[in-house]
Amino acid sequence: MAELSGNLLYASFFLYLIATFLFGGSIQDKKGAEEKKQNKWAKLGITITIIGFVTQIGYFIMRWVAAGHAPVSNLFEFTTFFGMMLVGAFIWIYFIYKTPALGLFALPVAIVIIAYASMFPREISPLIPALQSDWLHIHVTTAALGQAVLAISFVAAIIYLVKSVDQTRSNKRTFWLEVVMFALMCTIGFVIVSSTFAMTGYKESITWVDKKGAEAELEYHIPSLIGPNEWTLADENQMKPLIEVPAIINAKKLNTVVWSVGAGFILYGLFRLIVRKRVAAFIQPVVKNVNLDLIDEISYRSVLIGFPIFTLGALIFAMIWAQIAWTRFWGWDPKEVWALITWLFYAAFLHLRLSRGWQGERSAWLALIGFGIIMFNLIAVNLVLAGLHSYA
């Protein structure tokens, strides 16, 4: 059952990849004018996307049956579910607005998220007592759905800014847009680094001694640049980590982040060397025919739909479960704090949009920042900061 679910996930990954190229064909097809919205390539693209989505739902159901609980209990399961919900949100919004350019950008984001998830341990393990509750299904799935719908606002914002920002000039706007492109390169770099060392079977052990004198062994699958305080090498012949970090920071996970950023620099540098232009400038011709007002509306509507879903899942349902599991509604755990920060930011987004008239480019920049907060919560809080919510 678990093997079948894995095969279904691989199938959905490749179907999304095929659909991305089909949406690309719909953009380049001159017969598919903006007024018509959908041409044959776009119809093929959304059809393949739906098949991929159904296939991924099959993965989710099969893994649920194999595990005996909702497969959202570790970083691999949650991130793949988040990617699935992002595709589902895209399909939903696509049928409202029928904008092929949305698929050309939304599906690659989902593909990168699923590829990112695949780098984490995929073994099915029993739930710890604190997670053995129906609130696991309610809280986590609703929170992921809300984040996925909010992620569509990011996709629309990318399209808006790539078209509207003048790439012939170097200024703050082009710089920060390029920072976003670099961040995507870092995620791809993580997938490449993790895959490379996994194929080589790399393994390294470090014995860590905490302040109380207790020993624990950390097993690295990527060469250790970052190590915990008061560590000793299990193998004297190994190279010592360059930096020590306090116990509040997960040294092993931070090491992975450092490697990912380094790989991102290399990928970005190679790209700039080959194409001789910014990433945003390179993809700008793809969005030359999009309607900016329509894209702005999609971004706003995504926040309008995703915000209340996120409020239910990440705050209200989370506090109810926290009271049941830990006898308190709020504990200032890093995950709880960043969920609150995310909620406050999108509340401010809607306030500025409705009361201050922040539309167009300013709204798009806010959508980019909001998604950055979501990804910080998914990556940095889960991988670097230690807390009750940190996934193993």
C-alpha cells in the first residue's frame, strides 16, 4: 500500500510537469488570444493537471490507509499535502478566471514544493500520543488549505510584478523581485544537494553533549558545516564543523539550510552567466499578454478566500487542540508565534487593500511578503527553531 501511494505521488509530479509545458504552449499560441482565454493547449494543460491532482489524492488516501491516520504528521507528509492543496486551489481559481498564465507559474511552485518534501524521510511511523486526535486532521488540513489558497496570491503577484516592473533599469523593485527568484533557486538547490548526497549514501555522526551532560548522537547526511555546542566527533578523521550554535537552534537542520543557500548562489550565478540577464527579465516575455487588472483581482480574491480558512485552521482549531492536548490555548511556541504573525500580516493586507486602496503593484509586493512569511514558517521554523511543533 505504501509503495503504491509513492508511485501515485511520482505520477502526479510528472503530470504536473507535463501540464506546465502545456500551459507554456498556450501562452505562445498566437491563436489563443487574451479574449478567448482558453485554447487547445490550455484545455490540455488543465485536463492533465486535474488528472495529476486526482492521482495525488489517490496517494493521500493510500498512505492514510497504510498509516492508519491522516498523512500530515511529519514534514514529508505535510509538505506534499500542502503542494496538493496548492494545485487544488489553482484548479478552483482557474475555472473562475480561466487564465493560462496562472498555471505556468502555479504548477512549478507546486512541483518545487513536492520535490522539496521528497527530500525528507518518507517512512510511515505511529503517531506520538499528543498527535493521536481527530484534531490532527481538522487543524493541519485546514491550515494547509488556507496557506495553499494564500499561495495563489503569491503566484498572481509574481506574474503581475514580472510584467509591470521595468527590467531595463536597476532599482529597488528589480532587486527585490530578483531576491524572490533567488529564493526559488535556493529551494531547487536544496533538492539537488539532498538528492546528490542521498545517492552517494553519505553519512556522518556527531556526538553532542548538552548543558546537563546528556549525550545524543546527530547523524548528518550532508557534510556538517554547522554543529551543536559542546560536540565531539564520533570519528576523529572527520572534518570538524566550522560553526557551533546554541541548543535552541537545530544544528543539523540549519546545516541543510546553509547548504541550500550555497547551492542557490551557484545555480543563480550559472543562470546569470548563461542568459546574461536577470531571471525576471528572462521570463518577462512569457507574461506580456496578461491582463494586469485581472491578475491583481486574482491575487486579492485569493487572500479574501484563503484568510478565513487559515484563521479557522491555524488559529481557532489550533487553540482548541492545544487546550485539549496541553491544557492551554496559547504557549508562545515558535510555530504558534509565526502562525499569529502570518494572520496579522494578511489582516493588515486586507485592511490596506480595502481602506487605503493599496492595489496593483503595492498589493503584489504585500502578497510576496506574505508568502515569504508562510515559507519561513514551513522551512525555518520547522527546520531550525526547536519547539513543540517542530517536525522530526
